[in-house]
Amino acid sequence: MLIIGIAGGTGCGKTTVVNQILNELPEGEVGIISQDSYYKDTTYLSYEERITINFDHPRSIDFDLLENHLKELKKGNPIHQPVYSFVKHNRTGDTLVTHPRKVMIVEGILILTNPELRKMFDIKIFVHADTDERLIRRLKRDICERGRDLDEVLTRYQNTLKPMHEQFIEPTKEYADIIIPNNKHNTVAIDIVRSIIHQKL
Ligand SMILES: Nc1ncnc2c1ncn2[C@@H]1O[C@H](COP(=O)(O)OP(=O)(O)O)[C@@H](O)[C@H]1O
Ligand SMILES: Nc1ccn([C@@H]2O[C@H](COP(=O)(O)O)[C@@H](O)[C@H]2O)c(=O)n1
């Protein structure tokens, strides 16, 4: 199994890049794991307490579960990937059965901060987009798709997103084998990653 880790700050286009890579690849040959599914279960907290969580700090992620799931997939076993709700700020209680594939892509802002995960990735990719571009994309996306308003996104940006990006996420660029510039759609980079995957299938 080839495991590809795709990191980069919020709004850089990780999900979009993954979808572009999957386009034109045989359906069902490549599996996806999203770091967002591994936000820690916070059912014991009230909604008011959950919205104060710093979701851009590595401690918000259940890395042990993510690592165990990758190990199970490597052994050939299916896993139950938790389903996360950005509206409830918590896991939904549902899970998505994820079967092992020849190629697994793991994507998320903080995945390269964890040394054990880094060791498991055969290829490490960092998607880069400028800070202002990422903020504009995040604003549009969170308002349209994640039930947020302008004030929520900007407050979160100032209090946690920006400082955590500088402290934890941007420094992981140095671990990347490939850096994809993504201020604009980068079809050449996508084709390169796709051809690496093709060789493995
Ligand atoms: N290269 C790009 N040019 C313009 N918009 C983009 C680009 N890549 C992604 N987007 C848009 O930016 C938003 C955030 O992208 P997404 O892939 O969800 O980022 P991430 O998963 O890194 O947070 C989405 O609305 C997406 O359509
Ligand atoms: N309840 C939550 C959990 C996370 N976030 C934000 O999501 C971002 C990571 O997801 P991307 O798809 O943008 O990579 C991260 O920056 C968290 O702030 C949230 O808003 N609410």
C-alpha cells in the first residue's frame, strides 16, 4: 500500500487537489482519509464549550486513532472512519466503512506535525496558497458550506487559525517531498501526482 499525506493550511485547496487527483483514476482504487474525521470526540462538552475549542492545535486531533486506522488498513483490514460535523463541532456518531486500497491518501492541516504519521507516509505533499487567498476561500466556504458567518470566521482566524498556522502548520512544509503551489489551479502538479499513483495501480 502506498500512503500519500497531503497537508497545507486551511483553504489551500487540499480537498480540491485530492478530488482532482481522483478524477480520471479508476473508481474505487484510491482510498481517502480526512484528518477532520479524527477531531476528538467531545460529546461530554456542551455546544457552547465546543465552539471555544482550538481546532487548529494538534491536541484537538485523535492521532492515536488515525495511526491505528492506518496500521489496520496496511494489514488489509477495513476501518470505521468517524463522520464529523462542522455544524455540531463534533463527531456525528456515524462511521464510514473504509476499505484498504493500493493507494491511500490522508489529507489534513496537521498531519505532518505528527512524527509517527510522517514515518507512515511514502510521499508527503504540502499544498501552498498565500494567506490572503486562503482566508478569502475559507470565508466563502465556511459561510456557504459550514454554517458560519463572517464574524465567526474572522474571530477564529485572528484567535487561532493564523497563530496556529504559523506555529504548527507552515513549519511542516520542510518535511514535504513535493510542494504544490495552488494560488491558481495547478494541473501540471496534479498530473505528476496522478502519474505516480498510476504506476502503483
Ligand atoms: N486553486 C484554486 N483556485 C481557486 N479556488 C480554489 C482553488 N483550490 C481550492 N479552491 C476553493 O477554495 C475553497 C477551499 O478549498 P478546499 O479544497 O476545501 O481547501 P482545504 O481542504 O485545503 O481547506 C473551496 O471553495 C475550493 O473550491
Ligand atoms: N468544528 C470545527 C472543526 C474544524 N474547523 C476548522 O477546520 C479547519 C480544517 O479543515 P480544512 O478543511 O479547512 O483543512 C481548521 O482550520 C479548523 O479551524 C472548524 O472551523 N470547526
